[in-house]
Amino acid sequence: LPGSIAGIVWSAGNFFSTCATVLLGEAIGYSSCQAAIMVSGLWGLLYYKEAVGSFGTLMWSLGACTCTGGIILLATLSG
């Protein structure tokens, strides 16, 4: 049962991600959906304590900055 619930939640998220991309356009919709990786990373870092020590936190921060830069570049595309 938990696996089925997780699959339903994932499918709903995927459906609404597709709807956001269709309604907002690819540049804004897709980049806002890609920001979800930042939320899951913060959950892992802050709640689940997955990155232990300053090196793990530094590496996650560098990845987050790279991801944010990509999201901004993708959002500014016109055309």
C-alpha cells in the first residue's frame, strides 16, 4: 500500500508539472519545475541530515548554485 500511494503522489506531481509547463510556457514552467530538486535537497540536508560535515554542505551548496544558475538561464530564454 505505501508503494502505491507513493506512485500516485509521484504521478500527480508529474501531471501537474506537465500542466505548469503547458500553461506557463516551456521557459518558465520547466524551470520552475526543476526548482523542485532544490526543495528535495533542502529536505535531505536539513531534515534527514544526509550531508554530514562542512564538506557535504559545501558540495550541496555548490550544486545548488549551479542548479539555480541553470534555472535562471532557462527562465530567461525567449523563443
